[in-house]
Amino acid sequence: MTCLVCHVCGLSEPENLMLVCDACERGYHTTCCTPPLTHIPDGRWICQLCVRCVLCSTRGGPGVTWSTNYDVCSRCEAACPQRCTVCDVPVPTASLPKGQRLVCPCARRRKVHDRSWG
């Protein structure tokens, strides 16, 4: 059996805080992630090296920082500080004219939102 170690700190303990990236199978402690995670996320998890921003397609790597959900790079998060109340993807804060609809940036879900986004 192989012992999984954290890609950041090189330690295997504490094991109960260890995440495994679903893309590359590297291990990360929740506290070693940038930014640190407060809990082990449910479902699929992608590490900071494999992640891709859902808005600008920036890939992870040295010097790139991420939102706490690891779905948006910090540059896009600063430009879109509001998150959709339906799918939790950041949305532009520019106001839409009444009745205008916007397709959410999360193309995987194809949600359509109006100006009442949260």
C-alpha cells in the first residue's frame, strides 16, 4: 500500500484533512490549499494546479490564486464579486435593463438568469 502525502507540505498526517485531486491524484491537506479550505468538499474536487477558471479559462499554476470554490481565478472574482443564487458561479455586477436575460457563464449547466440574480 502506498502512503499518500500532501503535495504542498510533504506530510501524510493528518489523514482526515487530506484531499485527492480527481484529475491528477495528488494529495492536499485542506489547510495547505491556497486559499485554505474549511472543510472537505462533497463530490469531485480539482487541485490548484489542475483547475481552470470557468470565466477566462486560466489554468492553475504558480502565482495564480483562486476563489474558495476553486472555480474562478482571483482576477475574475474581483471583476465579478457577486455569485449566481442558482448555480453559485460568479456573475458580472453590471446592471441589466429590465427584462433582459443573461446566459450564466457556467455553460455546463445552461442556466438562464434574469436581473434578479442575488
